[in-house]
Amino acid sequence: MTLLWACILWVFCSATVATLPMRLQYIPGVILLIAAPVLIILIGLQVGWLYSLLALAAFVSIFRNPLRFLLAKLRGQNPEVPK
């Protein structure tokens, strides 16, 4: 039951962060970006891997632009940061 509340809290936090101006989204966004894989793994362990895969698909959909930015940085490219 705690996992359910943690996931619900994560969703509400991500919706709140999305309403912030772009310059204020970075720190909370990184925290959410780090917390999501932990929650997804816990979902897989407690509920089942099918639900974990669904959560992973939702995570990639929500964070597609930050993930593209991180991949470009890892490749050595210099992507443009949104203002």
C-alpha cells in the first residue's frame, strides 16, 4: 500500500513541477527523474513486471525530452537547453 501512495505522490509532484516556469523545473525534475526508476523497479517486484513495463512506457513518454537531452550529453553532443 505504501508503494501505491508513493506512486500517487510522484504523479502529483510531476504534475506540479510541469506547471512551474522552465527555469524552476530543473532541480525538482531531476529528483523525479531519479526517483522514477526506483519506483518502477519496486512496482515490478511487488505487483508484476507487466505493470512495471507499463510504468516504464509512461515514464519514457513523460520524460522523453529530458531523456533525449541526457542521451545527447552522453554521446558528447552539445544540445540546446530550453529557456
